[in-house]
Amino acid sequence: MNTSATKLLFWAPRALCVVFAIFLSLFALDVFGEGLGFWKTLVALMIHLIPTGILLAVLLAAWRWEWLGTAAFAGLGLLYAIRNSRHPDWILVISGPLFVIAALFLISWLKCTDRQRSRRP
């Protein structure tokens, strides 16, 4: 595999995860329209940003251990799909990107393992 494809394979799941975290963070902005005081708005904002924090924590672990990213993102997607089974459109919007990120980490991990095997004498 050439170097540009390898770089793309390395960066694609990470960049997609950052973009998805930004997308999830946009849902937290609704707390500003509730008319709460400063401290209650701040607490509500922090509560709404918990899923983004979890996503970024998983990304930090997956950056080093791609197999962990594969399992964790697939698990998060499955967990969301099970907990929100009455809203199939939400499942597609939230779980879909998580499954794509998991698949990209899996492909990257498998290609990395192939590269390491090919370097051995």
C-alpha cells in the first residue's frame, strides 16, 4: 500500500471522530435558549457535553490502540441503537457514524498489523 493511502487510512477514522464530536456538541447549544441563570446553564451545558467527552476519551485511547477503537465505537453505536430503538432516524444519525468510525479503525488496525508483519525479517 502506498504512503498516501496509508496516511489516509490512519487519519480518516480520527478526523471523522473529531467531526462527529463537533456535531454532537451542537446538540448541547439548546441549553442557552432555556432562560436559566448563568450557573444552571453552565451545569446543563456540562451535562449535555458528557457524550462528547466520552467520545473524545475513546478517541484518545483509540489513537494508540486501534483495536480498542474498533470495539469501543462499535459498542457505543450498538448501545445507542438498543437504548433508542423507538427512533430509527436517530439511530441512523448517531449510531451510523459510530459504526463507520469503528469500521475505519478496524481497517486501519488490520493494515497496520500487515505492515508490522511485512517488516519482520
